[in-house]
Amino acid sequence: MTVPTIQPVTLPTIQPATDTTIQPIGKLAIVKQPDTRTLNGSGSDISFHHRAQPIQPRPTPAEIYVEKARAALVKGHLLYPEDDSALYWARRAKMLNPQNGTAIQIEQLILDQSVQAIQNDRKAKKYNAARTQLAILESLFPNRADLERLRYTILSEQRQEDQKNAHR
């Protein structure tokens, strides 16, 4: 029985690439990077080595809307501009996913901050400003008993203040 002999193979020298390339494969990417390691000390260069890296998933439209809502919050754009406010983007996210916790929290934060601003105007006896802001808020958050109670409180306090001023 003869044992076959294995002939040595000479690999050609290949110049290493100068850039890194990425090839997506499903949720992984094969990253080709220059590598100048030698194979078995033969002096032949290997041009690339492959390393799998996870590709970050693209954000969903709801996630994009939540990020836009956060950016609008940072800018102080709670309600305006109407088509680029924090409320607008939070509600867009909620349309796609009504259970989106972050969008729900942003919407609640907007409501709370807006009510606080109205309360501040009320306490400063700036009743017209408070009523104007409250009317806007009621149009954006209809059928809320808490906003209706606040409207009656403002009207009542304004009447009392007007009566005091009339008797002076």
C-alpha cells in the first residue's frame, strides 16, 4: 500500500487591501479588514480575515417618532409647531403602537407641564392667559374632567377678582 505524498502548495503573495469593507449577511456582517499575517511562516500574505459583527437593527418608525418627540421636548416645543412638536411626535408613535410606554410618558409629561404653566398664570392672576392656554390644552386633550374643573376654578377666581375690583 502506497501512501500518497502531499506536494507543498505555494500561495501567491497578495497585497493587503487598504480599506475595510462590510458585507451584511442577515443580522450579522462580515467585516473584511486588511491583515498582513503570514501563513505557516511561508511568507505568503493573507489579504483579509473575516470577523462577524452584529448589525444594529434599524429603528422602527415608532422609535424614530419617540426620538423626535424627545428632541422637541429638549427644544421646549411641547405643543408647537403643530407638525413638529413633542406632542405631535408622541402621538404619531402611539398611533403605530398604542402601548408605547415612552410615547405615553411623553404625552403625560406635556399635559402635566402645560397644566403647571396654566396654574402658574392662575396664581399670578393672569386669568386671560390661563384661560387661553387652557382652551388650547382642552382642544388637544378633550373630555378630561381635570381640565374642565380647572376651567371652572379659573372662571370662578376671575369673577371674584373682578367683583373685588368693581367695589373699589
